[in-house]
Amino acid sequence: MITLTRAEGSLAEGQAPLRVAWVKEGRLLSQGEALDARLGGLLRRALEGASLKEGESLLVAAPEGQVLLFGLGEDARSSGGRLAQAFLRLRFPEALVEPLPEAYALAEGLLLGAYRFDRHRSEKEEKALTLRILGAEEVLERARKVAEGVYLARDLVNEPPNLLTPEALAERALELRALGIEVEVLDEEAIASLGMGAFLAVAQGSANPPRFIRLRYTPPGARARLDLVGKGLTFDSGGYSLKPTESMTTMKGDMAGAAAVLGAMKSAALLGLPVEIRGYIAACENMISGRAYRVGDVLKTLSGKTVEVMNTDAEGRLTLADALFYAEREGAERILELSTLTGAAVVALGEEVAALFATEPAWGSLVQEAAHRAGEKVWPMPLEKAYREKLKSPVADLKNVGDRNGGAITAALFLSEFVRVPLAHLDIAGPAFAKKGHALGPEGGTGFGVRTILELAQAL
């Protein structure tokens, strides 16, 4: 693990086994130049013929400890993440890092890039490494608190499904009570009493019973309220519309929306954000058994609307229909919902960009702007009303799917049927799970959405 601490002084004056100087377009930055002057031009000579692109590095032996020359890219957050990964490989116990004008982005990138999930490995690297950054302590403290929420979300997505059942997810949510967050967990009987017929139908095929999780963060003098809904499928087999094996391998992460809600609420409480935040998670598994729901079933949702099931692998929207209606009934004035909802969103935008649908343009713009500030990529998509025809059913109020064309849009239109208040739907099926390591972390859960939620809450 890596610990970030604040350092005073300058790179040239500071003492550490390793000092890190940034290089951009073949040139040292100001503190690197001062260090180079102290070292008699040693760093400039080492750089001759080496431009060092982002993430590339050169280790230089110096009289007062070694110096790592590290390529700086356009994004300080990404460069910080790659530096953290290089530092983990080098195994120096401590390093002094040259500051950047984008101090917060650098600190956040260093922490996110250092994340590892090794709790199920028999051999773990226990050695603590320290990065000392020349900068303000308040910047580091904020980065630490945001990273804690992202780490929680990543841990939950990476946890194997035999260990993170709906009940186990609820237990992890209950741990947030230690931060002053109100958490209530409803069991199967209570869910049935509410009338959440769509949610229960999806859950009924599993031996692991569902849980409905309600969270409330209420700081004194809250200036606004934000309601969050996160998809909580702790495993999705596809049900009788069975997924192929290769599509099922990442389905432990089908609760990434729920993980983002829990992670964001943890960070909000740590940061003391002056905004009331409520979260709602319908947690269950979509499995196959003699009790599992079928294609052709007609379900009655909490709203009273009925849905004809045309595909049991379009289950997330059924659980969300009940959760969204519940959130509005609890007084939500506007809702942000996050879900790994459709493969169609991935086809449209790839694996790094989330699809943003909004029933009100102003609300959608706020979410998009928050994502931009957070460094998380989202792209606005159209809620094409004409496609609502694809969801017409001959026997119920709605079908749960349309045809293959515009699948992400019809999924968003389905969700919009269950709320009247402004809804922003983030389909995070692409960026929620990384299939290979990247600048801000390793393969696995990314914690996508946590930072966007926090930026959004701060803007309200």
C-alpha cells in the first residue's frame, strides 16, 4: 500500500531515498531544473535523447539518493496513477514527489493508481511505502477521503459472488453507520409487504434471498438533497435467457451501480459535504431454478404498472423500476441512477465512456459537468420518445425489452416510466469494470461514478 504525506521545502533541498522529477516534452519542470543545477547538470545529461512519454521513466543515480525522471502527460490524474504503479514496482520505501499545479488531481491519481485487491491471495505484499508530496495538506486529505470511497466501490465489485451475496452487500452497507449514515435493510418479507413485485420476481430463482437497502446521510444544515439509486445484482446469470460463459465472467460486477452509491456516501460523510444524500439499492441475484421467473411472465411493479417479461436477462431494469418508484415516493426531487444496464451502451460508446440519459436537460447537464470535473467520461444520449412504441405489450402495460436496435435507449425509456421527477440515468456497463490494467488502477472494478456523484453533490 502507499501512504501520501505532505512535505515542505523543495525537491532540491528535500532528502529521500528517491526523488521524483517530472519531464514534459523532454524538459524538466522548475523544481527539477533546480535539482539538476544542484547536481551539476546530471539530469539534463541523462535526458539527452530520451523524451519520456507519459508513464515512461528513467532512474538516475545521484550523490544524495536516486532520482526518478518521469514522463508527464496532459492529465495530472493519469500521470499520478502511472507514477504510483511505477513506485510500487521499484519498491523504494519512500519518495519525494515534485508538485504540479494540478495538485488535487495528482494526489487523487497517485492513490487510485496504487489500488490493489489481494485479500484472497495467499501471498500479500505487506510493506508500506510512503510518497511525500510537496503541497498543501488539505488537498491530500480530500484526495484520501475520496479515494476511500472509490476503494470501497472497487472492493465490492471485485469481491467474488459466492462471498458478496445480497445479504453480504447489505452487511457492508450497515458498516457505514459508523460514519453517522442511517442504514436500514429490508428482508424478503418486508420487500413483499411493500409490493415490489418486479424486484422479487428477479430474486426468486436464487437460494440467496434479496435485500433492499436504504441509506440516508443528513448533515446539519444541509443546503440541498440528492437521491441515488444503484443497480445491485450481485450476480447475473441471465436467468432462463442464459448468458454465455464469456459474458458471465464479469457478472459479479453487475452491482457496480450499488457499489458507486455506497462508495460515494462513504466519501461524502468523510468529507462532511453539506448536502443530504439518500441511497436506494435493490440487491439480489438473477439465477436459474424451478422458482425462477420466466419469459412470458407478467409482473406487477410497486407503481402498479405491469410488465411482460420478454427476456430474463433484462432484469436490472425490473429491480430498478421498483427502486426508482420507491425513491420518488420517499420525496426525491431529482434522482441520479447508476447501473451496468445494457451491452448496447458498450457497443455505442466502448468500454471507457458511460451513457447518460436525462429526462430533463438541465439535470443531465449538471451530471455531465460533474463527471467532467471528476475526470470520468460520460456522453449524453437521446431519449427518443418514438422508441417507446417498442415497449408496448399486448398483455401488460409494458414489455421489459424492445428489439435489438437502440437497446440502451429503450432501457432508459423503460426506467423513465416509473418516475415523474427529473431522472438522470448513467449506464456504466462499459467503464465499471476494466478488463486490463490502466493508469488509475488494475484489472477489475474501477469505482466509476463515485467521483461524479461527489462532484455533483458539491455543485448542488
